[in-house]
Amino acid sequence: MKKLLLVDFSIRHPKAVLILALLVTMVFAAQFPKIQIDTNPKNMLPANSDVRVWNDQVDKTFGLYQDMIVVGIVNSTGILNRETLLEINDLTTKIVSLPGVASRDVAGFTTIDNVTTGNDGLLKVGPLLSKELNSGRDIDALHKALFENPLFLGRIISKDGKTAAIYVPLEKGSNGKLIADEIRAIVRSKNGPQRYYVAGDPVARDTFGAQMFRLMGMFSPIAGMIMFVAIYIIFRSLTLAMSMMAVAMISIIWSMGLLIGLGFPVHIMSSMAPVFLMAIATDSIHIFNEFYFRYRKESDKRLVVRQTMEAVERPVKYTALATAAGFGVLLFMHIVPVKVFGGVILFGTLVLRVLSFSFIPAVLTLLPESRITKLIKNPRDLNSATNRLGRTAALALRTPKVVVLAGTALLCVSIFGITRLVVNNNQVEWFTRSSDVRIADQILNKALGGTALGYIVAVSDQPEMIKTPEVMHYLDNLQRRLESMPEVGKTVSVADYVKRINRVLHDDDPSYDRVPDTSDMIGQYLFLFGMSAKQSDLDNVVDYPFQRANIWVQLKTWDAQAMRNVITAVGEYRKEHPTSLDFRPAGTAYFNVVWNNEVLWDMVKGFILALIVVYVILLINFRSFKWAFIGYVPLLFTIGLIFGAIGFAGKDFDMPISVLSCLSLGMAVDFSIHFISRLRQRVDEAALMDGSAPNGDELLKALMWTIVRPGKGIIRNATLFAAAFSVMLFAPLTPYITVGAFIVSMMLLSAMATLVLLPALVVLLRNQLFPGFPVEAPVYSLQNS
């Protein structure tokens, strides 16, 4: 008899175990009021990371704001009419007064500066549109000022004149969702033909954060309730259903309590920990399943509990180890929230296993025997579903070559799909197509320059270099190259201001819409403009002493790949046209590229490392390269088919997918560990491994027994959890839809691979796995087994 000290203690002192679990849970739950929530992806990287230090330096040098909201006004008959302009004036005035808005730098019709000349012929810089619209301002003059000025066209008004924009920079620490909600409240009170849209990175980011935690609070209980009901239907016991849910909730409370207690904020990744732990907790159903079978043959409840834990001890222990390893490798990554996420799941997994060998035996010990007897006499389980699967598995045993060839073909096709995967992230696409955030982003990106903002900073090692005609021409030509890209909607630099001033000071002659010929003239223009305009107008595009220039790049998509393409294009242009200038990217769009590379690729590296570690665990568990390979096949088959499907569907390998990759390792391999462990255990019990050649009939009986008995636990586990998390398919956020689809697919595929593909492999490799096994052996039916 195995030594199971914790199990034996729990059987002898069940009440003490439950009380202790409750007390510890209360200690961890007491940490929850200290929770800190951080949904800003920027904080996923350390504050001293190169990209954050550089971005902060660029923001300080050019007087920039990290967060910008874009408010779009659309009128299908045209923006330039008195009523619409009055509405824009009123809206801008109210936006400027909102708390958290950097009011001095709001850019719209009534706040943006326009460069003209006065009656004396001198440069004049003033608001494009006066707030006093009663003066009867000439609409034609406004049309001319807008459509002949490249600083405005495509930025604050669309080329078709039907869309206008107000750019709303936010003070540091402001919540984009709250400000967006206030703007929406303002426009809801307006009557007229105009439609209003609110977009931008802070809107998407903070709205996603708020909805994410709301959905987590809503879907987790729903999934838990479905699991609870399903367990009750399976076992017809409230006690068993409540105990399994208690195990899941205890692990969640302990893990999240530890996270909060240690002072870590809850990031986007760690917020999904409860879902993962609830998934891992379903492995306990194998204990209940085995107890259910054994109690039919043995009336001594304590003995049955002991026998049950002894039977499942090894597979439960190693499935926990495999899951823990899948997440534990994330502790070796260099991104702190990735480490935290891995640590939380690792701790939670270990808690679940401790509870499996303490809390669950204690509950089973306290379960009244009369209730168990009634349960056994009136079984309500998944017999019909299991029998159907058993017949399918029996067919697989009769035609193992066909099964393995079909599985191999599917895997080969999937590998082609995997080659089409692209590591990319787009936070706006985390919203469904019908969401306000995504609709606003699409409409404004189509009509205007784009809601995604990045910078290309030109750096010279010589003072005053930026004021030379050569550099101005270079910046201007580089902008034209960038604007020819489909991802880029608009660029602005100091060269645009210089060209505009040159034209205005020459009686608005279009032939002077170019860079002046001398550095002195450029310097004089910039001096005059700086004396008349808002300080930020010039500061945003050039520094003093004119060693750095900032090119604003508006992108029509938040895809990380878009900014990556811009960086590549700048490098290619510099190679074609050598210069002493150095060009460095910055801004939110660039941060997304670095975040995409460092965080997502960190997860990819962790996933690959975990694959290796999981195989080593299988090798240690089975003490056989052959059995480790057999146990590894369902895992490879499951993740191959899922990621192949993702590649064929054209979905990016983004944050939700990368996080779920770790879960797929632990869950997909769990079933095969249970199957092989119980199969070999059954073979040992039947004395088929005593040195003599195994009997083919008896070995196939053992296979069918494994399909029916532990296999029932596998089917229950997969069906239970797939049903519970299918509710996420109806969420308004695509990461939750992804979680639902991924988990449902993973559970069902890994169960089918374990119960169909794995037995077929065992039959085909019977001579290698069981030396002396007969070449031909009849396959017994489910009834005979």
C-alpha cells in the first residue's frame, strides 16, 4: 500500500481539514480590498525599459501627450455649414472644460492655429475658426483655408468635407473611458444630422479594461454555475458538486489573494487567472469518477476513499506537474507581468493538487453513506455518451492504421496553417465588429488620417542642422514616401510649417508651397511662427537648438505590423538616400510594436520551452521514451489542429492566444497522462507484466476498460468544461470569445485524441510497448470488456 500521508490524515480528521481550509481562505480573501487594477499595456514593460525611457524623453522634448482621444463629427451633406460649425464650436468648448483634458492643446476648428498674413503683410497666426460665428464668416473662405492647407486636410477635415475631427490630448493618469463617456453624454443631447464618434488608444484601452473586469465578474460565476449544475446532474449529489466548486474557488481566492497581498496590480494577463484555475480544477472529476465506480463494489467508505486516491495519485500528481511546468517556465521570462501571471497559475495549480489530496478526501469521508448508496442505486451519468465514444474507440482499435493516417494527414495540413500565423496585436480588434469603439475607429480611420499615432524622430549630432534646406527637403520627401503606404493616412513635420509660412508670405502663391532655399530664411520663418503661435505648435515638431525633428505619423490601423512597416520603410529610404541624420521611432504605435515583440514573443518562447519541459515530465512519469512519445501525441495533435485552424482563419497570434497557449499544454496532456497511467495500472493489476508474453485479448480488454472507466472521467471533464465556457462565445469582447472557442475546441479535441488516436497508436506499436505481444489480436466489444 502506498504512503499517502496527507490523504490518510484527511480521512482521519476530515472536519479539521475543512476548517483549516476555510481559515486560510479567509486570510487570503482579506487581501482583496487592497486590489489595484492596471489595464495600461505600457505598464506591462518595466519603467526602466528602453522603449519607455525613450518615449518619455520624446514626450518631454516635444511637449507631447501619451494619450489622445479623437472625436469625429460626420455630416453626410457636408461639415461646412453654419449649424454644424456651431455644434462643433459648442462641443469643443465643453470638451476643453472636462477634467483630465489637456485643454490648451485640444486641436479642432476653433482651437487649432491657422497661418495667414495680416493687412500689413506680416505673418499672422490665429484660430482657424472664430468662436464668434455670428460675424457671418465666409464659408467659402473657410473652405479655402482648410482644403489648401496640408496641415488641416486629412487631419481635422476629410477630403470629402463630410468628417471633422477634434483631437483631445489627456493629462497623465486620466482615464480614457471616463472622458469618452463624458463626451458621449455631451453629444447625446445634441439634435441634428451630425453623428459623433469617439476613438483612440486610451478609449479602447480603458474601455476594454473596464469591460474585461465586468465580464470576468459576470462570466466566471455563470461558468461556475453551469459546472455546478452539470456535476450535480452527473453525480446527483449536491455535496460532490459543492466540493468541486469549492476546490476551484479556494484556489482562485488563495492565488489572487497572494497576488494582491504581495502588492502586484492586476494586469490584463493576471485578470484571466480565475478562468484558467477553474479549468485546471476540473481535473478533480477523475477522483469523483473513480470513487463512483469503486463504491459500487466496496461498502467500506473510508477504504474506498483510500483506494480511490491510491489509484489516481500518480496521474493526478503528474498532470499537476505538467500544468505547473507549462506556466512555471513563464517565471524565467523577463517581462514582470508575464512572470506574475505564470507565478499565480503555478501557485494555484499546486494549491489545487494539495486540495485534491486533502479537501476532497475529507469531503468524501464526511459524505453520508445513505446518500452514496442512493446515488449508486439510481445512477444518472453519461453512460449513453460514453458508450457511443466507446464504440468509436473500438472502431479505432479495429482500424488503427486508418485512424493514425487520418490524424497524421490532419496534423500535416495544420502545420501548413501554423506557418501562416502572424505574431501581431491590435487592441481595437479586441472589441466585436458591432461595438461603438470599433465602429468609431473604422469610420475615422477611413475618413481621416488615422487614430493610431506614432512618431519618427530625426536626430542630428550638429546644432541648427534641422533648419538647413537639405534636412527640410529630406523630411518632406520622407513624408511623401510614408504617405504612399496604405497603412499611413497622414504625416506632419516642421517641414510642413515652413512650406506653409513660405506660401503665405508670398501672397498665397502655390508655387511657393516649398522649402525655402536658405537656412537663414527658414530660421526667420520659424522665429516669426514661434512668436505668434501657441508654444506647443512648434515644440511638437522641433526642439531647440534644432537638433531633433519629429514627424507625426497617423496610421489607419492599430496593428503592430503597421508601425513595423513604417520603421522598415524609413530604413529603406535612408539606405536609398544616405544622410547623417539618425531616425528613431517613438509614440504609442511604436510602443505597441515593442510590446508586441517583447511580451508576445516572450510568451512564444515560454510556450516552446514548456513543450520541452512537458515532454521531460512525461518521460519521468512513464520512465520510457516510447510511452512519453505516445502520451505526447494528443498534445501535439490538439495544439497543432487549433493553431492550424487559427492560421487558416487569418487570426493573429495576439495576447489572448498567447496566454491560452500555456493552458493548452497543461489541459491537452492531462488526459493522456490519466489514460496511459490507468492503462498501465490495469495491465499491472491483471498480472500481464510478469515476464511472460502478454495475452493480446487481455491487453485489448485493458484498453477498452481504460476507455470506459477513466475515459468516462475524461469525457465528463471535457464536456463539463466545454459546456461551461461556451457561454463566453456570446461575450462583447473578442478575447473572451477566443477563450470560449479555444477552451471548447481544446477540451473536445484533446479528449477525442486521447480516446481514439492514442489507443490506435498503442495497438500499432504494441510490439514496441509490450514486447512479445501477438501480431494479430481480436478486438473485444465494449460489452465484452
